[in-house]
Amino acid sequence: MDNLEIWRSARLLIEQRGEDAVLFAAQRADELLDSGDHLGCSVWIAIGRAIKVGTPTAAKEFDAKYGGARKTCESWFAGEVKKRKPS
């Protein structure tokens, strides 16, 4: 999946789910990771990153935690995925 497709997917998810879009992407990435689909998981992580940029609440939360440092996005998103894992 190229960058344009990632951004289109993120935009569509934002339109469909609003501020919950990043949570949906995290859940989907987690499901794919649990099923062993690492490529699919990485695609949803990329979509989640794009959503983070496009949703003010997620962006504010990220910036508050990490001061806007782009390199920490993976860590933040991985935390979102872990939060949604069933206990």
C-alpha cells in the first residue's frame, strides 16, 4: 500500500468514525498482529499514524505525551494497540 492509499484510507476512516478512528485502527492492527498478519498490521499502524495527524484529539494527546516528536509515533501507537488487547 503506497502513501496515497494510506492517506485515503485514513481520511475515509476519519469521515466514518471521527475521533474514534485512531482507536479503530489500533484495534484492527492488534487483530491482525494476533492472527500473525504482520504486513496487515503494519498497514494499519501506518493508517493510524495518518489518522493521528488528521484528528485533533489524537494529535493533542500525542503532542502532550511526546512533544510532537515524530520518531515516538510508533511507540505511542503501539501503546494504543496494547490498551485494546483483551485481558
